[in-house]
Amino acid sequence: MNVPEANTHPDRRFMRLALAIGRRNLGRTWPNPSVGAVVVAGETGRERVIAQGVTAPGGRPHAEPLVLAMAGEGARGATLYVTLEPCSHHGATPPCVDAIIASGITRVVTAIEDPDSRVAGRGHARLAQAGIAVTQNVLRDEAARDHRGHFTRVTKGRPSLHLKLARTQDGFASGAPDERLRITGPIADGMVHLWRAHADAILVGIGTARADDPSLTVRLPGLSQRSPLRIVLDSTLRLSPTSHLVRSARDIPTLVMTTRSAPIHAKRMLASFGVETIQVTACSSGRIDLSAALARLAEHGLTRICCEGGPHLADSLAAADLVDVCTLVTGPRAIGGGGLPAVGEALKARLLEPSFNVTETRAFGPDQSVTYERSV
């Protein structure tokens, strides 16, 4: 089989490896991005990987000093592939560019510039000033998607939001009132758990929390420790102390966002179970202001949120222009009308905008999914 030359070029090949490595810790490194890095030595056609790594859980150490420490003296004269421009500012740790310059690396290949105002091209400039050859924008679009959470937090002051909705063949999320539908099968459900594992947090509204009593955990073999922070939007603190979310809060971090109208005794009750509450601004209807809530979550350090909150919350988020990725999973069963539509008018209109494109269609057994993404 003939492979296009662009896909076999060493820079693209090793950057694909760096991107794949970087995805491993998505959801584990916030507030920092999950960056992949690879050190490659050897002449053209005989290259070999001598070190590879990803940003550590919690966001430190960064990927670059980790792989350079692994490479040791092997880094001298080698090429470093990294999925995001190396940082050039002093934070909790010294700048990554200092470690790169000291290592003896002679060439750095990056996927995308960091929009953080503390970096924003300064990392590339520092490397070039030190005599290191710099190649930029290799597989830029893929890197932009992988680092969407970091970019959205830096440029928009909120986390990126991935909306997940399940619908019947005829487009409904539920049937008659109080009727719970089993829409998707185990393969699609497993994919949802993988999305959870790669998110910083899972978001639902109080309606979903009360109706479904979900646990919102990752239940894939070997990945149960990847269950992220769970967030409930609950303007008057109606979350029950007998719910799965509350009863398991000491084991899995749980955050409830509420308003000034929430009763103090309910806050104390939730606190006694280990649930954290945060008060945010209410809109004129008395409900939580969604833009203010996401801004507060960005201040909390969150970069990537997976929303499983149902059609009403989904449509409100779309109306507020807070949706970045939307995956619709369609099951094989139709209910024949009379249910709650999965896609509301605001979300439908949003997904038809030029800024959104279909980026993926997949089959999960009998279920079909389509993913829309906002241009980065």
C-alpha cells in the first residue's frame, strides 16, 4: 500500500507518537495541559527514540524535563518533539526552555504555539536565540484538538466543554415522564466511560442527579482510578444525602455549584459527607448563570469538562455559546413519539453554524455516533 509522503516524513511520524503519548494523561494534569514529548537521535533514515514521556499527574513535572532526564547524555545532538511550545516563564518550576538548552538538544520540533501570554512565542524565540533549530506547526490541527481545554481556559477564561447526548432512532432522550430508557448498548457505554477518564470533570444538572441517581464514575477495567471530579449544578441544593454522588463523595471528589438562595443547612449537610459547595451568580430566573459557573471552574483549574446533563442543560449551554464538542449517540430503537427531544432548538442551531464541523462518525455495535467540534 502506498502511503502519502506527508504521513511518512519523520517529523510527522515522531510528532504522532508524541501526540499519542500526550493523550494518555488527558484529565490528569489540570490545571496544566497534558503534553507529550519524544527525544529522537540518529541520522535521517536511522532515527531511534531514546526517551518519551508525558506531563505527570497534577501537572508537574512537565513532559520536557522528564524526557530529558530519561535521555541523559543521549539528548546531546538529538531532536526533541513536543506537542506544545515549551514554557519560557518561571512558575512552580523553572522554564522548560532552560532544561532544553542545558541538555544539548540541537533541534526542537513543536506542534503548536502556546497562547498563554506568559509564553506565546517566547519559548520558540528563546530556543532559537540559543542556537537551537526550531520547526513549528507539525500536525498543528491535531495538537489544537488535544490541547483544546488549555487553549479555551487561556483564551476564553473557561474550560472546554464536551457535550454527550444519547437519543433514540427517532430523536428522543426519554419517553413518558418518569420513564427511563436504555438507549445505548455496552460498547457505546464503554466509550462514554473512556471520555470520562479523559476529562477533568463530569458535569450534570440537579434534574439528572435526582432522576437518574448516577454514580458518574469510570468503570472500565484498570481505569477505575481515573474517575474525575463530579460536578452538579444545583441552585437550591436539592441533592439528596442518600444519592450515590453524596454517599461516595469521600472516595471520589464531588463539587456542587449553587446560588445565594441555597439553605445553609443543606450546605452543612453536604459538607458533612465531604461534598464541596461553591456559590456562583444566579441569572434572572434564579438558576445558576452557566457562563459564571464555567468561569469559576476555570479559576478552580479545570480545563476539560464532559457534560452528561441531559437535553435541558445541553440546550441552555448551547444558548450561552459554551459548547465546544458535541457527540450524539443514536441507538437502534424508536419510541414512536411523545418523548423529550434529545436536541433542543438552541443546540440544533448552534451545530449548524459554520464554526462547527462533523469531525467523526463511528459505530459502537448497533449504536451510531456523530461528533461535532467547534473550530479551534
